[in-house]
Amino acid sequence: MTSASVNPPYGLVANLNGERHKPALGFFAFIVVAHWAEHIAQAYQVYVLNWPLPEARGVLGLPFPWLVTSEWMHYGYALLMLIGLVLLRRGFTGRSRTWWNISLGIQVWHHFEHFLLLMQVIIGANLLGGPTPRSIIQLLVPRLELHLFYNAIVFVPMVVAMLLHRKPNSQERATMACACAPRESVLKAAGTRGRRLPPGFAFRATVALIGASLTFFTAPSVWPAIQAARADGVPGIFTAEHMECVQHPGHESCQWYGDFRSEDGTVSRTDIFMYGMGKGQLQAGRQTSAVDIGFPNRVYGPGGSNEWVFTVALLLAGAALTLSQLRRIHRSMKNDEAGPEGRRAGP
């Protein structure tokens, strides 16, 4: 007896929630994790590296600042995530559908907040006459922390839904139209229908792609981070002009802005900040030794910086993700070639 709900569906949405549900979820998860990682990197830059908020642009935002400054980009991602949650919802059943609905409901509000920000930019009038575009909850919580929180509370129930979807109970499995949790009969018959990708391939390939992307975009920053750690650059004098501070919950980030002039007079830069110099460490008009290593927005003290820790950690994390998942893919494909006996004998 075959339930009508698991008959082969037709149409784009039905296809995405049927035989294409698993790869579609893998691709969607890649986008969500990559975006959330950017928010985490930005928070690390503010709270640990003590960068001023305008300079804390995550990983991709450093070489491409418009990714962070464009309100259209922020709204576009919020809309893309909302569409993904709606399009892939039908493929979930039972408990997983409940958790997916929770994530969708939160994202509806998150999308509305970004829509409100975008409308303020388009119209040219800010909420309650504020100096910058702000969302409703942003009237109470700063934007950095608020949107890090938003992405976290959307991501967590989404992950729970995916985990439950991969391990359904018998009632949920009976109404599934996708192969995200293959039936045992399907697995046993795989050898008679020709070669197919091993279980978990899409997820592992997605994680490997995330790791490779992280490595690719972090690698160019390794040498500048080493130079910053060693204070290896053009020595000169930084003259403080004004201090800018940003309030965060339980934390205040302050940076001194001013001018830099090299000892030999060949390099002169204005309106840059002095890394590591915060509140109470400088005064307007005061001069201090500094080193210019080529960054367009900052100079460093003679003691260098600890930015290399963050950069190297990102590089190692990316490499570890990539290599570990490629190794698992290779092992699962070898076991798949060996057949049922090889899979039982494998680790």
C-alpha cells in the first residue's frame, strides 16, 4: 500500500520538496551558515580585537566593504532566507515541520525589520527622526548584537528541524516525499540501480565548500596579520585628533582617530585610527609612535597587534573543515564501492 502523499510530485516547488529536497537543503544551509559566520566574525572584531564598528566588517566585508554598507544587500539576504524557508517547508513532516515553522516565523519578523531599514534609506527619512536608519527593536538593542541574535534564533530551530528530518519516526517517514532519510529498502537496492552518491554526500560537500571558501578569503590576510603582529612597516608619529565610541551591551568600544606622518616625511595619512588605543590612553593633540603597514584605515603601535590569532584561527578552521569532509566523502565512496559487506566492515 502506498500513501498518496509520497507519490512523485510535479512542479518546481514540489520537486524541491521531493527528490531535490536534500541538495536544496544543503545549498540553503551553506548560505545561512556563511552569513551567520560573517556576523560572528564581526562581533569578534568588535569585542576581542576592539575595532571600531565601521571597520568591523567580518571576513568578506574587508575586501568588499559594500557588502556591509549596502542596505540593499542586507535586505536581499533577509528576503532570500525567507523565500528559502517558505519554498523548502513542504518537505518537512511532523516534528521537523514544527521546528521549521518556528524558524520561518522568526524570519518573517527579521525580514520586516530589514524592510523597514531599506524603506528609510529609499525615502530618506529615519525612524523617529534618528541620525541613522533603525529598526523597531534596534531602538532598544544596538544593530550588531541585534542581528547576531536574530540570525542565531533563526538558525537554531532550522538545524533542529534538519536533524529531526533526517531521523524521522515511522509516522513521519510514511508521509515524506523526499529521500533525506532513505528507507532501508532503498539503501539495500542501491547496488541494483547503478552507482549513486553515498548518504550524507550533499551535507559533507556543503561543509567542505564552506571550509574552502573560508580558506580562500582568509589566506590573503595572513601576511598582513603577521606584519601587524611584528609591527613590520614604516615607522612614524600618530597625532590624535578625536575619539569615537560605540556602546554595546556590557561593553564600550573606543578608538582614536588622527593623522600619521612617517619619520622620513615620505608618508602622510589623515583620518585613520590607531589600533589598540582606547579610552584614557590618548588625548587630543597628543603624539605617539606608530607603524604603517599598508592598511588603508589604521596604523599600529610599536608593540604590534594580536589580529593574527583571529586570522590564523579562521585559516585553520577553513582548512580543517575542508580536509575532514573531503576525507569522509572519500571514505564513504570507497565503502559504497565495496558494497554492503564493505560498509559493515568499515569503521
